[in-house]
Amino acid sequence: MKKQSYIAIAAARSGGHIIPGITLAHAHIKNNPETKVLFFSTNHVFDQKIMAEHQHSVHHIALTLDSVPQKWYQYPLFLVQFIGSLVTSMYHLARYRPSCVILMGGYVSIPVCIAALIFRIPRELYELNAVPGQATKLLAPIATKIHVCFEEARASFKAHKTHLSEYPLRFEKPSHSKNAVLNNLQLDSTRTTILILGGSQGSMSLNKVIYRCFQEEPALQSAFNVIHQTGAQDSTHWGHVYHSLGVPAIVFDYHYDLSFYYQATDIVIARAGAGTIFETLFFSKSCILIPLELKGNDHQLHNARAIAKEHPTMFTVIRTQELSENTEVLRRILTSHQTIQAISIGHSHEATL
């Protein structure tokens, strides 16, 4: 009887980390049916929700580890949690002895990586964005192998252990026609369909921008279907909002499998997380990227610019600060028939007012 084998994966607190991690887990299981997967994440409600959908395929290990503190007085508790997470990681790695540990980035990868280093287990690190995050930079020196999905990220790591790899996509090529999918979703096939994605946890600011666009430009209301991932934190009843505007719409807070929605779509409007970018590219959809830009964290802007540079016929980039003051640039793209045609056949730029 063949001995049971294991791999371990660490990802948490973001669909952009967890979903590609789960995709890699399923790929390993498909290619090696005897392999079991240990999946390290946190006990955060978002992690628990996603992992509950995959409890039959992976063994979930929830670490008690909050976000990196912003206040000095929060560090003692974080240090206690970190040590506890390191001990828990060491226990499970010692017990199951996985053949490798795959780290998807983020702070949850740190204790798991250190534990793998102690037991001399190979450590494969994934950097999914164009610009490496802090955790990835920290772990790179002790990683055995580093996978990057953007060519721009190569320069941040030592060449001898860095490999350009495909983004771990969870989808297969579509098997249905667009009209068949629209009919199944009960959407109007004579309208242009927009898919709005604010990331795995949604974006309230992006939601407000979309609402303003439809409210300020009545022509949009008769021209579009909308498929809108709003996020769980937005309490607005978006179904009622679109109904009041006369816009056929499908609204949901989060959905793991978006393949049906991508197939129905003409234009994607989204933040610039790596997952959304590569999924849109996979389905060959025109895309308007509105990257999230935070103080000290502009990796989405780098993602957006990198993919627009590599695929200038598919992606348009609009800066968030422009839309916070005026939605004209987005409305101009959506209301102009010539622009919609140009986007559909592949015309792209970084939009400015």
C-alpha cells in the first residue's frame, strides 16, 4: 500500500491569496490522488467561510493571528499570537511531514515558513503581484523557490531561484455560448453586460462610483445589464437600487465560482487584484481597471499598469482619485458607442481627465 503523502499551503485573510492557494491544492490532488493537503489560514470569518466550501478536499488548520498591529501597544498580543502560530505550525509539519510548503504571501505565511525551515522542508513562495509585498520580501531569502506571475516581479528576487509561472487559475475554458449563459441568467441579450468586481471582500467606494454613473447618466440605464459583486460589508440593497433604475441586475456579496458571470460579460469593471486581472485575461474580456490605492500600498496600481503595458488591447486604467471627484471619465467610456466598440475589439489606455 502506497504511503500517504502531504503538501502544505499557507494563505489567509484575502481571496487573492486563498483562492489561488486552493487552486494549487486541487491541482496537486488531481495530479497526485494520494496527496492530502494541509491548508494553513487564520480563524478570521472570511477564511472560515471559504475553507468551509472546501472542507472535503483540504485539511484546514486555523491559526490565531490577527493583522500586523498599527499601534505599539498591540504588539505584545500579536507576538503571543505569532509564537502560538509558530508552535502550531511546527506541530502539524512535524506530524504530517509534507513534501513541500507552498506560501501564498501575507503575514500568515511567516510562521509556517519558519516552521518549514526548521524541519528543512522545501519552501515554495508565490508572489502574485507585480510588486512584492512585505511578507514576500521578508521570506524570499529563506525560500527554496520563488514563483512570480508578472515579469516585472523578477527583478526583486535572486534570479537562480525565481521562475515566471502562470497564475493559478481555478477555471476551465467555457463550454457555453454567451447568449446561452445570458438566457440562463435571465439577462437581456440586447444589452451590453458589465461585470463589477470589487475584490473578494467588495469595495464600497467602487459601488458608490458605479451608482453615481448610472444616476448621473440615464442613457446607461437602458443600455446595460449589470452583474455586481458588492461585498458583504455593504448593507445597501443593491437589487432594489438597480430595479428602481430599470437596470437588469444580478447582485451578490461574494461567489467563489465566477466563470458563468465572466462568460456573460462584455466589459469588466474591477479593482486590480492579480486574480481578477488574470481571470479577465483568461476569459478574453475587455476590462476597465480602477486600482485601489492606499497610503504605503499601491501594488494594485503597479498590477494595472503592468498588465496594460503587456496587453494594451484589452485593459484601460482609471486612477481612483479621478473618480472620487468626477465620474465623467468612466461615464464617457460607458456611454460612447464608439468607445465601447473600441474596447470590445481592443483599444486601451490609462484614462485621465
